[in-house]
Amino acid sequence: MTTNTDRIRSLATKLVLGSFCAGVLGITLVAGLWPFHAPQNRAGWAGEHGLRFGGNATVISSADFPEPLQGGQTGCSLEMWLRPWSVEDMSTILAFSRPERPLQFSLIQAAADFRLEENLHHWPYVGQSEQVDVGPVLKKNREMFIAFASGAEGTSLYVDGVLLRQYGFKITAADCAGRLVLGSSPVQRSNWSGDLMGLAIYHGELTAAQVRGHYASWKTAGGPTLTAADQALALYRFEEQGGATVHNRAGTGPDLEIPARYTILHQVLLEPFWAEFEPNRAYLADIIINVVGFFPLGFCFFAYLSIVQRLRRAVLATTLLGTAVSLTIEIAQAYLPTRYSGTTDLMTNTLGTFIGAGLCAFALRRWWKLRDRHAASCFDRINP
């Protein structure tokens, strides 16, 4: 017969375990979705001319760069004045993006190296892609004039007007179409830190003489002296020193806009785990954090479902609940520009929930076993 004491004890257990479950669920959601909104864009004006990027900073063209009129396989050239703040991390300096090719073309800083990367598929992490690392070029806190001149034979890299290296990788006119993104990746947070003092984009391959002439005029006049032969698409001198617009001083390309809030142009939903994989300690640490972070969820909900609800398959139910919570977080993270939405977290969170439930099941069995042994010992003492 159930006594009032048993009912009170059952109600107390239900309230305590339910409160723990609600608290753990709330903490898990906060940890996964903080800060719940897009932070203020930290791109700002620097010195007499230039834009400063650091942290959550990005600049996006106000419209698409035009599609090439003939085929799109002609070359494209880029020139820029920049000053990197660090030569240790990997981050995206600029990228061209279209909805059908979100990672169309990216210029990435990889420590002191430049990486040119082109994705040929409509989905950013599936299909054929090409990339080349051009070697250590960048110097911390040093102003540099960098030019990539690409044509039928490949791409030439110039540093301060001098030809440094040549590569078979090609930047085509089709790569330089669509929206231009500066300071971050179009599909996920990949923030570059440094100052960008000038940027010019051209259809066609610049000659060595053109690059030398542009370097000289950049140094003396803050921008290249352009002619019709240069086929300039855009020239950004970053001389406005106020407002949210960077004006295009040449060519047919659009102006640049500085959003009030940090923005990812085509943020990825549930990035595949094979694309997220990186053979480094940071990746391993992230996996461990995501597994351990869901231990409490699995532990508390298993206790509630097995003790209060008395489910026969409480481990399975708890694991499925952890998967559902993780999936909710990952889908929501696709709309938060400072967070990543990926399947690796989904798998590691599910594993963490399962381990937490297993630990609780083991602990309860041990506790029940000790309780029964203690009860039997008391019975033997009372009834020798």
C-alpha cells in the first residue's frame, strides 16, 4: 500500500529531478546559442585611408560584380595594400560568392602564407575544388602591396611591384563575379585581422610593367593611375573616413557597404563532418568539449526517465532526446553569424548524451545494489 510518506517522497524526487533536467537543458541551450543575435560589425575606418578588420568584422559589396560578357574564362587580377596583424591564424581576406557557388573564390591568409581557393560546385563543401598555397609572404604589422595577375598560363604573384612566384592556378573573370566579401568567409565565421588600405580588381591579366606602374602610383597618389587598357572593374581607396559606404572610384563594379551588424552572406546549415575535419589540437579539443558538454544532459534526463517515468528503454530515449536538442541548436546556429552549424557537433553531442546516460545507469545500479545489500544486512541483524 502506498503511504502518504511514499507519495511525498515520489513527488519530491520528481520535482528535484525535473528541476535539474530543466536547469541542465537551459544551460545547454544558452551555451549553444549565446549571444542569440548578430553582434555589432567591428569593421571601421583606420588612419588617413584604410579599413580596419578585427574580430567580428566584414564588408560586403552593395550588388553583384557583373558576369563577364564572353565565356568567363579570361583572366582576373587583384591588387591590394594590406597590413596583417598576425601571421599565425587562418582567415579569409576576401571572397567572391554567388548563391549557386557560395565559396566561388577565396583569398585566404594561412599564417604567413596566401591560399587561393576555388570551389566549382554549387554546394560549398561538396564536389570539385582547387587550391594553391603560394608560400610564406606576409609579415606581421608590415604594409605590403600584393598583386595577383592571372591569365591563360596561370597566376603571377607580385610583392611590392616585384614578381615573386608563378603558379598554374588560374583566377578567371567568372571567379570575380557575384558579391564581394571582405574580412570573412561568405559561408562561416573566418575573420581576418588587419588593415586594408586599397583594393583594385581588373578583368584580364596585368603585365609586369602595369603592376610596377600601379605600385609606384599607389605609393605616391594612394591609388593606381588607370587607363582603358587596365580593364578595371573596381578601385577602392578607402579614403571616405566615415559613413558605411566605400565608393568604387573606377570601372563597373559596385560600391562596398559596411553592415551595422556582423553578417555571413550564405551561412551553411549542417556542414558535413568530413568538411569540418582538421588534423589539429583545436579540432580535437572541440570534440572533447562537445562530448563532455552533453554528459549532464544525458545523466539528468536518464535519471528522470528511469526513476520518475520508469521507461524500460531510458538510455535510448535519453540519447534520442540529446540528438533532438543538439539538432535544434545546430539549426538555430545557422542563423547566428558567430556560431557554426555542423554535423560533427551533432554526432559528438549525441555521443556525450549516450555516455552520460550510461554513467547514470551504472551509478543507479551500483546504488540500488548497495541499498539492497544494506537492507539485507539490517534484516539479518534484526532477525538473527
